[in-house]
Amino acid sequence: MNLKRIKWQLFNSQISLDNTAKEHILGLAESSIKDRGVFHIVLAGGSTPMNVYSLLKTVKTDWHKWQIYFGDERCLDKDHQNRNSTMVFESWLSHIDMPLQNIYVIPAEEGPIKGAALYNETLSNLGDFDLVLLGLGEDAHTASLFPGHHWDDNLDVLAVFDAPKPPPSRVSLSPARLSRSKAVLFLISGKEKQTAMSQWQSGEAIPASTITCVNGIDIFYFNGN
């Protein structure tokens, strides 16, 4: 990745990061809805995005024009508390007037192979996303793309069998599909992420660095200090 295409923004508080992210997302949504009548957004799991989702439930927008997708999911029962979709519904989607048909949950309860195949069908007729949200793990993973793993970038959706964090079975969008977006925003919090951030900034090949965007990538970071 060309590091010059990355805009790093360091925040002095979690609240500042969360509120700036909320406004950033809302601004892109309003622009997309004005230009094309729809806003296609890919959501990330994790605690930092959860804070932002909790703020988004209070904003004024036409939720009927939003289309929700997910970057990855754990292969757990449909309503399991550790699923990304469960977190997103509890923190945001259950509190707003958004049609359920606008929310495209990854059917990871079907297992990694079938879940990936079904979600690939869901995305098959969809062009570029308007915004992809991502996080960064302490080990520099993003979505369910982990260090040391190899994936087929000819696929839009990947079956993951050996994630180093439980559960090992997951479904993830590929780097190529995550990169097909008009905007990409990483939300990163915690001093434990500093090593991964340093690897990225020094140009090391980490999973997060496989994500590209024609309009550049925004990274919002609060180191927790």
C-alpha cells in the first residue's frame, strides 16, 4: 500500500474520536444519499466501533436509504452474544427505524463454507461500497484476516477455519472486496495497538495494509493515554 494514501488522525480522547467518526460517517451517508439515493456501508466488530454505533442511533437521517453489510462474522448461533451482528443490533440497529431488508447479516451460523457462499451471492450484484469500517487487532489483523494467513483475492467472501482467536471458524470479506469502496475508515483505540500501528506506519506487510482505497484511507486512532 502507498502510505501516502493514508491519512492518520490521532485523537486526545475516546469521546473525541467517537464523535468525529459519527460525523464522518453521517457526512458520507448524506452525500451518498444526495448523489445516488442510497448509502452502502460495511460494519466492523469490536469495542471502538460499538461506541460509534451507540452514537449513530441518535442522529437524524433517512434510515430507509441505508444499506448495511458486515466485514466479517464468527461462526456462532444466529443470536450469540459474541457475534458482530448481535453487538450492532443491540447498540444501534434495534433502536432505529431501519427496514430489516436493508440489513445484510452474514449467515455464519451455516458454517464458514456455506456462510461464505451465501454472502458471496448477496454481494454478487453490488458495486462498490460507499464506506467500509474496519478495526485493528493487537496482532495487526483486520476483519477476520490474520497474520500468517493466505487468502484468494479472486473471491469476495472467504471461509476462515483457523483464526487464532476463538472461534476458529469465521466468514470474512476479502481484502479485494473490502477495498472496493469509495471510502475506508479504520477506528483504532488502545495503547496495546501501538505495536501494530508502528508496523503499519513502517511499511510492514500486515493484514490491514492489504486494504486499499482509490480515495485514500482514513485512520482514527486514540492510544488510550
